[in-house]
Amino acid sequence: MGSKAESFLNETFKRSLEDYRSSHSRMNSLMVTVDSAGIYLVLELMKYLKDGKLPICYELKLIGLGFVISLLANFLSQFCMFNVGHNILKIEQKFVLNKGEGIENEEIKMRVYQVLANVTMWISIFMMFAAIIGIATFMFNSF
């Protein structure tokens, strides 16, 4: 009976981990798409204003900068998450080969990269929402 429960827990864990990875991947794709579309929209608005001999206001430039910062923070977050995974693999390898000795350094690196990944992810989300609100406000006020 214990092996059925253990098997069920292992399968549930695997499905949950797969769902988490899939959700993270979709969120990342969504953020890159929204940021890229925002950058394109800002550049097209700047082109439209320039062609109409209208001044390009600093708000529009800040909105574009917000989308760019969001995109760069997202890439940095992905880099940090890659390093988290890399250090987890090192820890598992050392744990199997050395029976857990000498993993402290990788654990510290993993935690630092994890914090950096979370911080940059939240910066990316905040900047994306701020830029979306900014572009909506700009469009509402200007056209």
C-alpha cells in the first residue's frame, strides 16, 4: 500500500513540475510578445509623429524605454533561471558522487541566482504593466 501512495505522489510531483515549467514558459513567451509589440507600437507612433511634423514627446520615449527595460529584465531573469538549473544539476551530481560533501558553494550560487531571477522577473512585470498603462494613457490623451 505504501508503494502505491509513493508512486502516486511521485507522479503528482512530476505532473506539477511539468505544469509549472509549461506555465513559466507561456508567461515568458507572453511577456516577450507584449514587450516586442509595445516597442514596435512606440516606434511606429514616433514615425507617424515625425512624418506629420509633430513633436515626439518625452512621455512616448519613456514608454518605449519601459518596454525595452522590461524585455531586458526578462532576458536577465531567464539567464539567472538557467544558472539556477545549472547549479541544481551540479548539486545533484556532487550529492550522488560525494554523498553530499562540498555542495555548499553551489547552494549559495543557486540561492543568489534564484533571488536575482525573482527580482528581475518582478521588475520585468512591473515595467511591462507600467508601459502598457502609459501607452494606453498616451493614446487616449493624444488621439
